[in-house]
Amino acid sequence: MYYEDFIDNMAVGLRWLKETLNYVPTIAWHIDPFGHHSSAASLFSQMGFNAFFFSRIDYQDKNARLESKSMEMIWRPFQYSGDKNTFMFSHVNYYNYASPPGFCFDVNCRDEPIKDDPTLEDYNVDTKSSEFVEYFKSMANHYRTTNLMHTMGEDFHYSNSRMWFKNMDKLLSYINSRPDFGVKFVYSTPKVYIDAIQKEKASYPVKTDDFFPYADNAHAFWTGYFTSRVSLKGFVKDFSRFTQAVRKHIS
């Protein structure tokens, strides 16, 4: 996408949010694009966003970041455009945008549901809770604060939201009622998470370049994805050039 198309697209969306809902977003949530360009971070910052959450980065880059606790960073693109405040706090999701393994609660999932009735033969809330807590304690080894954020869901995995929340409520209630676990789980949002980690005043690495090219495993690059549907993208470019020319002529 050319930068003027990027700006036009965001302007329409932000205007609708303001006029319809009286809401101005400050956090970008892009969990599934196949790579991220530093100029996008620069533009987002100039549009008023101060945090950027995403999921897909190159598997080798992710492995290195897990080891160095740099899954969160200050993304300060080298394209300052004269403004050194053009940067955003950026967060890479720990486990793509899925729930922890073994904790998918939907009609499309085969994971064991949470049973918290002690009279049941397959009562399991105690063992599943221990497994859940251990997962997050392992995750904590790769981040710099005591607060962690994790998605619960997947592609096409919220067909039955009642099933999700019924199981999650049981799990969270059991864990939070037992101080020996030493953790607390809450339903949250990116903004609540940002507010929480800011209080811990941790230091973060700085990134200045792109998250390209993107490969999700060895010999599996997604670069060609951007050259698909060439006819449609050609029409978009032609229309964009026309509208930009008209706009400049009118102004």
C-alpha cells in the first residue's frame, strides 16, 4: 500500500469512529498481517497511536527475542520525518493469537473442558489449573514485567462464546481463590495491560528497521503473498493515482 492510500484509509476509519462513537483509538491491534514495515509504525505514531500489538514475525527473529526478553520493544523507525517522537511501544504475542495448548474451549476444539464439580469422576479443575499456571510461569521467563497478556481463541474458534467463558470462568475462579499459585488472572484489554506494565517502569530494547521478510518456519517465506491478486491491486493503484491527482488539482 502506498503511503497516501494508507493515510486515506486510516482517515476514513478514524473519522467514522470519532463521529459515530466519539472514540479516538490509541492502540493498534494487528495480529495477523504477514510482516510489518517500519514506515507503518512511523505513520501510526503520527496518527496518535502509542502502542502496537501484532503476532507474526520471522520465526528466527522470534526465537532470538524470546531468549533475550525482547518480545516487547520501543519501535522507533529511522524515518523520523524531523520528529524524534515518532515511535511506539510494540508487543509481539507469545503464542501467535491462539490460546495456550490444551485450553481451547469451542465447538471446533477437542481440548478437555473444565470440570469443577468434585463429585464428577472426571473432575479436573485442579490439574488443569496447575497446567495453566505453569504455562504462564514459563512465559514469564521471556518478558520483562510481572504482568503478562495472552489471547484466548483462534481463527474460527469463537463459534460458541458461552462455552469459552463458562470454562474460563471456572478456571480463573479456581486459580484466583488459591494463594499458593502466586498468580492472578483477569479478563483484560491491550490498554489495561499497557497501563499495568507502565507502572513497573521496565526498560525495553529499541528497534529501527522492518519486520520483513517474514517466514513462519524454515523455507516458508510469505513474501510472495504481497504479489497475489495483481489485477485487483492494479485497479487500486490506478484509482489512487487518479484521486490523488484530482485532490492536488482542486487544492
